[in-house]
Amino acid sequence: MNAAWLHPVIMLAAAAAGLIAGSALGMDHGDSEYIEPFLMAMLFMVFLSVDVSTARRAFEDRRFLLTALAVNFVWTPLFAFLLSIGFFLESVDARTGLIMLLVTPCTDWYLVFTGMAKGNVSLSSALLPVNLLLQVLLLPLYVTLFTGRDAGFDAVSMLLDTAYVLAVPLVVAVAVRLATRLSFRLKGAVEFINSGTDGIQLLFLCLAIAVMFGAESATLFGNLDVLAWTLVPLVLFFTVNLLLATKVGKAEGMSYDDTTSLVFTSLARNSPLALAIAVAAFPDSPLTMLMLVVGPLIELPILSAVAGYRLSRRNASP
């Protein structure tokens, strides 16, 4: 088996282990807070491997940034609306959950999967703050426009909470990078760590996946019908957006690595942020929150499979 395809297999095994452990230990949604340290560790590894000079140039790639923003904030909301009325016309709670999940592009996981697939992490990192700001500002508009419900929430608090998870590993990684200029020994240690980044990231990712599936095991097993309802529209969303991002990247003459970055920012969704907003805005809509819990359980295996596919294609190219 190609080594690139071993990653999704390992991640699926981690998910299965999490489900088993979660059921045996009686884990619940509150235990999902333990995902954060693993996520921050993964982001530290991602940021540590990014060359600062390359990251600076990434902000100047307006073609990529505008294309990614158009996919995430013009095409995807319209597509999410069509999927919501196509599959959940009779349930405003289900429509709300699906829309909130799909219109919030990821601001953390996608960097890890982009790095694993050897995409252009600098480009993806440059997009991160814009994605975060726009989704928090535009989410109430999308929900009101497509469902008629008021999704009022404390936008400043949401931005600060999410920025914390991103800022800490970024600051630490930049500080370590700067310190390598003063210490040859530290520079060697960083190079050694970066040489094993793939394996270390995979380890932390599997730990995060195991905790996530463990924390949601009771919810998943108690609501298999919601998983079944959500499976088809989400698979359709990921399939269409994967094809769209691939075709658009090729049509615009992007490199394979840049197209990989476009693929993952077009696919990965920010379910934790959407769930936090749903809890605050729609506390009496359990179905909305259930769909946001179930979403990542479908999303992560798909992202891991796409990462394996993109990496195998990259390695196979001359």
C-alpha cells in the first residue's frame, strides 16, 4: 500500500479507538475540551515549518486569496442553501445546522491537512485571519437570509476565543524561529524536528481524532438517524467542492501545491466555532447542535482520504 494512503487508515483506526474508549469510559461532549492541546501542538508544528519570508510573499498572491474567498463566501453559502432546502425543507432546525456548518471555513484543521498533503501552507496561513473575521461577521447574515432566524451572538468573544488557539502556537513558533538565529544548536534541533514533522503531526492528529470521537461517542450512538440524514448532503458537498477547487486551480494555472491549499480551505469546515455560536443563539434547537456535532465525524475521514489522494498524486508526478 502507498504510504500516503496509510494516513487515512491510521486516522480511521484512531476514530474507532476513540469510539470504543469513549463508550467504555462514559465520555461526553464536555471532554472535547481536551482536543485543544493536541490541536495547538499540531498548529505549532505547522507554523514552525513555515519560512517567514515565504509567508510574507503569500500575502501578495491576490489571485489565490480572491479565489479562495469567492469559493468560501460566495459559492459555498449558495450551495449550502440549495443543499439545505433540497434535503431538509421541512425542518428549519436541520437547515440551520447544515448552513452553519457549511458556511464557516476552517481556521485550524485545514492547515494540518494541507501540510500533510504537502500543499502550500504559507498561502493557507495567509488566508486564515481573513477566513476567521469574515465568517464571524457574515454568519448571522447567512442564517437570517437562508432560514429567517436571528443568529445574534457576541462576535468579539468568538473571535478572541478562536484567535487564542491560533495565536499561542504561532507566537511560540515564531519565537523559536527567531531564536535559531542566535543558537546553532537550537537551529539543528528545529531542523531535526521539521524532518519528522509528518510523523509528529500524524500522532497529534490521531490523538485529537480519538478524543473527538470519544467525546461524541454517546451522541453518535444515540443519534444514528441524524448521522444518516447528514451523510448524503455532506458527501455531496465535499465531492462537489473537491472537484470545483481542483478544476478552478487548474484553470487558473496554479501549481499542484497551491491547488492543494485551495482544496483544503474549500473543504474543511469550522464546526467547533459554529457549534459554540449555535449553543448561544439557538439553545432550544438540539437538532441544530446535533448536526454540528455529527458533521466532523463525517468530515475528518473524508479530509484524511483527500490528503492521502493529493499526496499520492503529488508523489507520482514527474
